Amino acid sequence: MTRRHRIPIILATLLGTLLVGAFAANAQQAPDPRIADIVRAGKLRVGYGLGAPATSYQDPKTGELRGLAVDLGRALAARMGVEFQPVIYPRPGAILQGLQTNAWDVTFLAFKPARTAEVDFATPYMQSDYAFLVLGDSAIQRYADVDQPGIRIATPRGDSSDLHVSRLLQRAEMVRTESFAAGLDLLRTKQVHAFTASRVNVMGYSEKIPGSRVLEEGLDVVYFAGVVPKGQPGRLAYMTDFIEQAKASGWVKQAIEREALRGVQVAPPGNPK
């Protein structure tokens, strides 16, 4: 990487750090009544489903928890003036299991109407679409080739792609796995014909399977948003304010660049229809 290309990344990291600092400075003021329970507890428990480059994953070398949603969680805790405490699950779709035991306070997930029965969504912070990853020698070239009898498509169980793509398929078979890694292994060993997830995640995983390719044709728009359990209107409003500030300040755009995410962009202001 040349010095000219390193400078924007260094500046983005610095600005991201300054924003977290600004959130921490704001926390020195009187506690916001909308999050009084979290402030009293002294910690913010944030649910994370591992394996999604767009949200959270473990660094293969250090084991460190990383990802844009992880940075958002840390910044949110700093704004509240409390300790950041991640609560880890094997995949994004498993996070909602934590509702049964009140295991987390907030999380970050792709929006799907089916999930609104259990949680409320704040405004989205970024957007992508659903895409398909295939091996280089696959005859599949477009979506019409995917949705055919005998075609098997892997996806993490309960992920937004499971909830959405499975609803659209008419002929192909969905193969649900317990993690992103398990689904990719099925593709790598040719036990399935394709792997599906949001494009930003699929683009990240394409680099791990040499010769694989991502179909250009995608499905719909997927929004990634802050999430709170049902019955927490104050917490939801606080989360919405936080995300809108993070978007307007340029912090989300900088975080996308720091993580080198492809196939994704900052969500527009407010809550798209």
C-alpha cells in the first residue's frame, strides 16, 4: 500500500476515535432517562453473531472481536458512559435466542419483518443486497440459474438471507447451517451449488475461496440496523439518535472504509419505507 493510500485510512481511524471520544465526553453530563437502567447497571451488553464480515467476526490470528457493528457497540457504550460487554453467538440468527434470558440490551441485525414480532429496529446504518457465491467452474451465471430443481443453496440458519431468500425461491433447496463457516465448507466441497447472504458478507467470503465468484444479479435491499427488545421505546429512541448522529458525522462511512467492506453503503437518513 502506498503512502498516498495509507493517509485516508489513518485519517478515518483518527476521526473514528475522536467520535468515540466525543460520545464519552457527552456521557459526563446527566444520565439520559431513556437509558437509566443501563447506566445503573454500568455496562451495555451487546449481542453479536459471529462470522459476518459486515457486522462481527473474530480475527483469525488474534481471536479479537472485530467488525463495524463491534465498533458501533463500543461507541454506543462510550456515549452512555458505561462498560462495553459483548455477548457472543455462533451466527446472527442465534442472537434472538438471548431474548428468552434477557442476555443482551441491544444488538445490530439485518432488518426483516419476521423479526419485528420479537424486537424493534432503530433506523438503519448501512445497506446492501442479497447475493450468491458460487465456485469458479459453476454453470450458474444469474439468479434464474440458481432457482432450479436440484440446486442446493447454503445459508446460515435464521440469518436474514434464510428468512428472505428462502421465501423467494420456488424450485431450489435451501440448506441451513449452524454457522457461516459451515455453509462455506459445503460450497468449497461441492455439497451445495451456491452460498447466499448479504452481498457485503458474500464479497468478504469470496476472498477465502480462490476462484469463486459473486453473481452480479442480487435480490432486493437489505438494511442493517440497531435493535432493541420489544417494550423499550426509550432505548429505541436513544439508539436511533445515536445511529443518525453516526451517519451524519461521517463515522459510518469511515468505518466501512476502515473495514474495507465491499458491496455496501451508508443507509440514507431516517428510516426508509
